[in-house]
Amino acid sequence: MRGLFTFCYSDEQMQKLEALGIEITYLSEESLTVGTSVAGYDFLVCFNPFDRLDFTDCQLKWIHLVSKGVGHVPRFLQEDPDIVITNNVNGPSVPIGELIICYILEIFKSSKLFYRQQEQKLWKSNPDILEITGKKICFLGTGLIAREAAARLRPWNAILIGLNTSGHEVPEFDNVMPISDLKKVLPWADVVISALPATPETFHLLNAETLRLIPQGATLINISRGSVIEENALCELLEEEHFRGVALDVFETEPLPTDSPLWSNDRVIVTPHNALYSDWYGQRVFDGIYENAGRFLAGDELCGVVDFKKGY
């Protein structure tokens, strides 16, 4: 069994894969040249080398993406019935789940204000501080990231509502409703968190109309995809001081243009699509590869199989 890796892991990790009976070839994704052949390989582990790979005489049966996003996969691979494509399901869920709580606390505790006062050596109290206790927190999407965050919020006695495609139950939430009820739920929420994939259905789901349904003084967080929020509409509401705070890790254009008003708005936390990283992230990515490699060799069903009709 031969595998082509465009990402290198530690010698110990690579040896662990080889012990399964895999012959590994490592070609750095950054140094790949156009026309590099995949002929002779049974599977590919990569991020986005597709524009430099030659799929002539392709024998691949499995492609594993080290990313969670799948929009960069060429359509001819998406539609190939002989290739199963899996993605990085578990790697980012814990660090992003933790960051969601960090964002909520930063906004509820007015951290940016106190950081500015510290820089100015200004001693001034601020009673406008919120608790998570009893707050109504609405997750758009109830996948692994949302579930990790919800599980961590439960001890804080928040009210946790999830919206997903069908409204099917998810254990970490107090209640789950269909995403078609979005306009009914938003006016009720103290915190709205987007954990949705980028699909035609989610494009600008939070737009000029739906953003305004979120109550004055609420908190908005996006750790999913920039296309979910119509940024121009968001900026207008920020000018009106509609939100207590907004935390964004993803944007419609990345890197975020230097002239974007989001950079300088005191009510906005900007992070550079960095939410997935942690000291354990790389290990979890490898664990997912190792688990699926064993399953692939045994002929078992793989974890994290992408459904391109759904977009994730």
C-alpha cells in the first residue's frame, strides 16, 4: 500500500504509519512542481496541492484533507466515484470550542476596555459586566465545533439552543430547531454563534435583514466561514452600536483588507483565521489520519467522509 503525503509529521508518527504496512512518499506541498504524478499511489494526504498534481493514470482510492474546508477540491475529484474524500473532522473542534468561550468572556467582561485603560495607566471601574449565567446562546450549526463549545458552556448555566438543517436533537443542547426557524430564534438570543459550513444555502444567511433581528446589545461570533455574514450590513450595524461585541475569525475576503472598518472598531475582535490552532491540534490531525489509514487498509468505512452535495 503506497501513500503520498504532502505534509510531513514527526519521524515517530511516520514510522507508526509505516508499521501499518504503508510505503510513504513525502513531497513537500510548498515545493511541488506542476505535473507531479500521483500514478502508483493508493491514497493521498494533503491540503491543497491539486493545481500541481497530474492525475493521469490515477489509482487513488482515498484522499484525506488536513483541512476542514473542502471547497478547494477540484470538481473532477469530487465527482469521481472511485475516490473517497475525507477531511479533518476532529482537529479543530476543541481549540475552536474553547476560543468561542474566550470570545464570549472577552466581550462580556469588557476586556478591550480594560486593556486600553492599562496602556493608559488609567484606574477606572466599569460596572457594565455580564455573566454567562442564564444567557440564551444560539448556535447556527450543531456539528463537532458547536458541540464542543456547548459542552463547555453547560456548567456555566447558559441556555443552549442549536439550529441545524432538520432540527434533529443533539445531546449538548437544551433545544434544537430547524435552521428555517432562524428568524424566530434570533430575536431571542443574547449570543449568536455561526458554526456553519460555506454552502449556497448559508451564503449571507446573516444579512441586513437577519442581523437586525439580533437584539440590541447582543454578541455575535463567527468562527465558521466568512461568507455566512454580509460584512457591509454588519459594519452598518456596528456604526449604530447595535452589538455589545462582535468576534470574527473568518471574513468574506482574507486577509482582511487594511481599509476594512472592522480593524478599528472598538466593539470588534479580529483574529486572522487562527481559531483552529493549539498545542494539541497537530496531534489530533495525525490521529485522524492514522485512524483512517487503519480503516482504509482493513477495508472499513472511513471517518469524516465528505458529502460534496451538502458542501461538507
